[in-house]
Amino acid sequence: MDDKHTGDSGKLRLAEAMKRCMARHGLEDITIKEITAEAGVSRQTFYRHYLDKYDMVNWYFDRLLAESFREMGFGRTVYEGLVRKFHYIQDEKVFFRNAFGSAQQNNLKDHDFRCIFAFYQDLYRKKTGTPLTGEALSLLEMYCQASIYMTVKWVECDRGTTTPEQLAELMLKAMPPVLIDRFTACDLLR
């Protein structure tokens, strides 16, 4: 076994092995032994990079979606960022169907919620110089929870009938008016 894979390339090698395992069966049934055998590395190498397989799923998710979030931070709108995110998810449908199916500790649904909730707060703070507070913050939390629910439903149930663009439109239509007003005022909505 080759243990010389360090940094992001080693992490990516393991994540790619996990994706191949996910094509055969669900995340809950995949073992670290199976992942390391698929990647051609030792268990020690796996644990040098990740706490567990859920940590690996979250890292891979972050890697896939970092670009869409980054684009939103550089003058893009929420709609454009959502479309990019949903295209990434659509392109990696097998991975996301399996990853979103887990309800274990450190699962992707909870991780995605924490990421987007923090992202929207940070984006708003950067655009306005002030944080969201009170009712707007509570509404953002509810909106982000609902967004995750609908994203998971789209990945698990939609058989290609809803495009990433259509899903992004629906997400924007579901945004509470208070958030629409705040995000429109700082040019985050189109």
C-alpha cells in the first residue's frame, strides 16, 4: 500500500475511492477498509486525513461547492450561486444521493446547513458591514433548513424533471420577504 499521498491530492484520492464505493452500495455499508483498499492506501493514511467516512464526505462536499460559494462572494447573485451548486450536485448525483441519505452524527445534511447558514450571514455582513440579527437571522435559519430539505428531496426523488435553474428559482421564491428585502438592498438578488 502506498502511504505517500499527502495533502489535498491524498484526500482527493480517498474521496474518489469513496465515490466508487458509493456507486456499488450505500454510505452506511461502506467501511474504511473498503475505501482504503479501493484507494490503495493504508488505514493510517485515511486517518491522517479524516476523522471518519462522514468527515470525508463533508470535505468532498466543501471542495465541490467552494467554487459556487466563492463566485457568489465576487459579485454574483444568490441565484447564480444556487444554480452552480445544483449543477455540482447534479453532476455528482450518486455521491450526493448516498451522502444525503445518512442520518449519522457528522452527516452531510447538518454540515450543509451549517455551511450555507454561515455563508449567507458572512456574505450579508461583508456587503453591509452589519450582521443579520433578530427576526432576519431566525428567518435565515428556517430558510436554510428548508433549502436543505428541498435539495435532499430533489436529489433523492426528482428524476430529472426539475433543472438546477428551476430549483434555484423555487428557492428564491421561498425566501421570506424580510430576507428578500435585505438581500435585494445589498445587490445579492437579481
